[in-house]
Amino acid sequence: MAKAALTQRELKDKLLNVLNDKYGVTPDAASNQQIYEALASIIVTILREKRKNFTNKVHSEGRKQVYYLSMEFLMGRSLKTSLFNLKLTDAADKILKEYGITLDSIYEAEPDAGLGNGGLGRLAACYLDGLATDGYSATGYSILYELGFFKQKLQDGWQNELPDNWLPGGKIWLVERPEQAVEVHIGGEAREKWENNYHIVTYDKYTTISAVPYDLFVSGYDSEAVSKLRLWKPVNPIHDNTPFITGDIASLDAAARKSYEVDAIGKVLYPNDQKEMGQELRVKQQYFLCSASINDIVNHHMATYGTLENLADKVAIQINDTHPTMAIPELMRILLDDCGYSWDKAWDITTRVFAYTNHTVLPEALEKWDISIVQKIAPRIYSIIVEINNRYCGEIWEKTHSTELCNRMTIIDGGKVHMARLCACASMKINGVSAIHSEIIKESVFRNEYQNTPEKFTNVTNGIAYRRWLCQSNKPLCELLDEKIGTGYRKDATKLKKLEAFRNDPDTLKKLAAAKLENKKSFAKYVKQQCGKVIDEDTLFDVQVKRLHEYKRQHLNVMNIVADYLTLKDDPSANILPRTYIFAAKAAPSYYFAKQVIKLIWSISKELDKPENKSIREKLNVVFLENYSVTLSEKLMPAAEISEQISLAGTEASGTGNMKLMLNGAVTLGTRDGANIEIGAAAGEDNIVFFGMTAEEVKHRERSYSPIKIYDSDAEVKAVIDQIEKGFNGNDFADIARDFFKGKDQYMALADYRSYRDAQAKVSELYRNAEKWQSMSLMNIAGAGVFSADRAVDEYAKNIWGLRK
Ligand code: 26Q
């Protein structure tokens, strides 16, 4: 077992020095902000050095490296996890205590690096941790967004979006490397011609953007390896200073406009709704990321090996959903135009380098860009895509003589470029993110591609950086684990299995209950501080936290709440298990219905707050927490008892919040969707509460589905929807009642309602048997080991990238 990166003495000396040199203060006079920045800068220096040593070793052994391309990395905070992974938490804690400062208060000075929408971005962040912990050589690439994903503020229950200006507190983690800047060319004109059997490509009149790297280091736990996240900042290179010297207004104007356009590329992270956004800017962002990253990878490889012949032996590039797809034609462009490779040779290299992960089956989420936009932003890339497609369609025709198949697989179709089809065509491997999801994509989105190249398809079930949500967030539980199973689980999550032996041990179960209660108390205190709302830790904490979307069916959860509300309204003494329903969710800014659902939850919460509803509130309380983030999830997960994972079967690719909740002992109440199925297998089917239709049943039912028939025939459903229509706290929700429930009910909430109600009743019954409940909770913790990112990236490394440790 490796020792701490520094002794307590060394850390203290460094801290005192930095505080003195940078701010001229001693710890007792320093602000929390100053101490945070001083600790951060010490860690950055350690990690930078460690990464250098690790990289030297990797190079000297000629080992293969992986590059993870993603438009999003939802990193959250870095200080706590870095101290923990470097085994410096105790030392830092003791040093600060000497000055009467708590380490926790220092953590609060750090903003989240919220460079992601949700699951996909957090997964990328978790994988950097897992890769470093497992000892793999990994680099992530993304954009240095000036503004992260928006901050959510509710006004009268309506979501407002505020800019997330994270850099003032967050840039301390970034190391600028201007000497490694690369050029990206955008726009312009590309022409091709044949001359004496030579294919001549000219590309000119483009705009040059400088991509400047900012590196953020991610420590592994108890490991030599350090992952690097390289964030590109777009900068306008001022080659031509004449307008500034001559003062020519028109040229100055053009120069200012260009600066503005370049800055816009790095301004803001897009929310995951395609409808209302500026498509051109998004495509520009994507090409900027792809071009900068591929050029960097190629430069680095050339500097190490002096040739690209062995690129595929030394480099694997993972594409996180289709967002970085243009990396594929960009590598082709460099091999063809810059290095003079033949098409066949370039294609052979490219198709052995890339692998692609799919994260969704919702058709509206599949990226298709207008030809005109791709052509305008990256004309040479477009011409390469056309050539890839011509050859691809040619091959399919040769193989099958089916025009129909060619039409279904063509990358360019209906005036659009289908990014997923391009990924499938060029990648060595294609994976889904849970067992069921990897099966579904073979029958749906990639039905034809699967028939053509079945050997490309594989599954890697998602995993989480579990230490962040267990060791770094849930001290009471970790103390119990240390006592019962030792500390081996910190490095090897499968060791959590040892806890199973205690499933019927009264002492363990009692202590497990005590740990949960302690966490619930802390969380209740936090909620009180944050929004003034009082929640009772003696009630069951029932948690649904995730992005707001109709397919995730927060509104089904609301239906159950309203049904109980109506019962209690009638008879406050009704035998209903006291619960606190906890929600947190951001809606995409232009997603009207999602915002309505937030307002609905908020209105119910307000209604229950009224003094005249006190006796109802004792049994039924609802809280909506603003601004769900990585940091909020770290505070919430330890306190959760029920994990609501209630998406319509077949729609949630995996889910990862479900894994964090399970790990903290929450029992899943869920559909047979995404990773829930594997959670059931890992915890044992008796330790999860499933309900609702299976994905198969959904498929069969869909065609003849009629929500209004259910509304008309089930009195309770009718009463619930009518109440939602009438509203709460003076707000009506006729829109939701009409469109979500009585109209299309696209995600079939009414079809699963009865089964969900029954499942909730079963939960109450199980919870009333305290010992039974704690034993279920324990089995979830014991089974959570397979959902570690350490395991997931190991599967990628072995089955997809061909990496050695
Ligand atoms: C696309 C085009 C333009 C602008 C934005 C986007 C965009 C951005 C983000 C589309 C989708 C996303 C994010 C998707 C996502 O988070 N998917 C989730 O990925 C998790 C990790 O695999 C899964 O666990 C979840 O099931 C899946 O919903």
C-alpha cells in the first residue's frame, strides 16, 4: 500500500509558505478562500510532477494510451477527492485544526466544475478517476467552457437559469500550456481535383483559431498513475496587427467581430435539448474539440515515435456519444492531406483507433446535422465524410445487393449527416452502457449495422467513482464497514461483498440503521440551512434526483404523492407510512413541460407547508432542492432510503445515480430498465422492488395504448389527475393533465400507475419491519462493488482498447 504523498510536516510547511508568499498571511489570518487556493496549488504541483513521472514510464515502456473525447466532463469539486486519493486528508485536517479551522469549511470555498449536463458528463469524470486508480495512461479532452451548466434558481416554483461562472474559483486547478497550443481551421473553401493520377486537395480562406490547452490532473487512489483532462480554450491569434496600427475602422470592426466569434466557441456548455439552440455554434464547438484534440494526439505520437504507422498500436480514442464524431474524419484529413497517406492506408489506421459509446435510444436525441452546416464549418471534413459514405455504401451494395439496406445505412440522408451511422461505420467497437441497453441498440438504432458487423458490438455497464460517494461522503457508514469488513474495499470495491456475511447480524443491522439516521439528521440540517424547510429524520427519505425529463417520469412519482395526499385530506389519521419525498432536477431551459413538473412539485410542497396541513405533513412531506449538482449529490446520497428509478422500461440507457444510491444503502424502487436490472441481480431480487411493464411488454402495448381508457376506468387515477388539473397552492396544471396524462402519455405513466402504487405499498410494509429493511439495505451496499468505475474502465481497457496496466 502506497504511503501519503507528503508527511503532515511537509504539507504544513508548504501550506505556510504558499499562504505567506501568495497572500502574506498566516493560517489564522487567512480566509477560507485563501486556504482552499493554497491547498489546491500544492496538490496541482504534486499531481503535475506525478503525471510527468508516470508518463515517462509509460513512454519508456512503449505502452498504449487511451484518449477519452467528450463534450462534457462533470468534474464537481477537486480538493476533497484529491486529498483523499493522495492520502492527505488526515494530515490536512490536523494541520487546520491547530488553527481552529475545519477542513469541511475549506471544501465549501470550491465551486463545482459543472462542465456537463448530467450522466454522460459525470461518467467521463468518473472514468478519469478509475483509469488513474487502475494504473492506465489516460487523457480526457474537452472544451474550457467559461460558463458551466446553468445554475438553477426557482422563482415562485418556476425554473430560472443563471450563468455558472466557475472560473474565478475553479481555475486554480488548471495549468495553462500555451507552448502546446494547436491551430484549428474553421470555414473556408475546400476543392479537389485529379492531376496525373494524383488527388489534389486545396483548402483555403479559412479562419484560424488557436486552441490553447489548460490541464487538470486527476489523481488515482493509491496509484502511481494520474489522469489528465486537457481543456481547450479558443483564442483569436492576432497575426495581422495592421488595423490596430492604422486605425482603419472597417478592419478594426472585422477584427473585433472575429474575436467575438472565437470567444463564443468557448462561452457556454449546451443543454441537451436540440430544438432551440444555435446549431452552427454547437457544430463549431464539436469540430473545435475534435480538431484540437486529434492534432494534439498526432503531435504527441510523432514526438514519441516519429511515425504514424504504429498509431493504432499505441493509441485508442473513445468517443463519448456522437458529439465528438468529427474526430474520425479529422484523423483521416491529417493522414491524407498533411501526411500523404493513401485512402486505404489512412482508413485502415483510423478504423483501428476509434471506439464509440452510445448513451441513448431516444430517436430525438440522435444527432443529425444539416449538410449545409457541416459544409460551412468544416468543408474538407464534409468532403471526407462524403467519400467515407460512398465507399461504405459501395461495400454494403457489394455484400448484399440491397438498395433498401444502403438507404437505411447511408451516413448522408435526407440532407443531413447522421453522426451515429458515421460512428458505427468507422469504429472498431460500439458499446451500450448497460446489459439491456446494449441489446436494445442492436435491435433498434443499429439494427442494420449489427447485421452487417455483429463483432463490433459489445457492452460495458457503467460504473461510478464510488470512493467519492462512499469514502469521501459517508463517514458513518465507512466507520461501520471498517469495523466489520476491514478497509480493503477502498481500493477494491468487490470487497464490499464481505458485508453479506452480516446480513442477519443484529449488531451490524442496528449500527447500519444508526449510521443512516445520523446521515439523515445531517442532511435535514443542511436542508434547513439552505432553504429553511424542516424535514423530519424519522420519516422515510424517498429520493428522486436526476435531470427532469418525461421519460424519467417524475410525474409518476407525483401521482403517487397526490393519491396519498387525497387519502390524508379525507382522513388525516389514515394508516400511511410517514415519508419525505426529496426531489432535485434541472430542466432544459426550453423544455416547457419539464419546467411545469418542477412547478407542480414545488406547489405541492408549498401546499403541504400550510399550517392547516400540519397533520398531513407529518406523514407526507415534499421538498424540491434547487440546483442539483455533483456536490449536492454527495450530501444527499448518504441520507437516502428509497432510490426512485422509474423510467419507462427501454428508455433509460443505464442510469448512474441508481448506483450511487445503492452504494449508500438505499433500496431501489424501479422498473426493469437500464442498470436497474443488474442492480437487482447484484443485490438479490429480494432486495429491490421492481414494478411496471418490461421493455418487451412496452413494445407490445405501445400500438394500442389508450391512457384515456385508464383514466375513465380507474377512479383513483381520475381523482389524482383531476386534482393535478385543479392544482395546488393556487397554481393549476391543466397543461400537464391534458398533455402528459390524458393526451398521448408518451411514456405510459398510467399504464404503470397501478403497479407503482402497489410497489409503494410494499415498500411501506418492508420499511415497517426495521430489521428486514436494514438487511435489504445492507445487501445493496454489499452488492454495489460491480458498479465501480475501476471495474468499468478495466473492461474498456481489456475488451475495447487493448491496454496494459
Ligand atoms: C446533443 C446535441 C446538442 C446539444 C446537446 C446534446 C446532448 C448533450 C448531453 C445530448 C445528450 C447529452 C447527455 C446525455 C446523457 O447524459 N445520457 C445519460 O448517459 C448516462 C451515462 O451513460 C446514462 O447513465 C443515462 O442513462 C443517459 O441518459
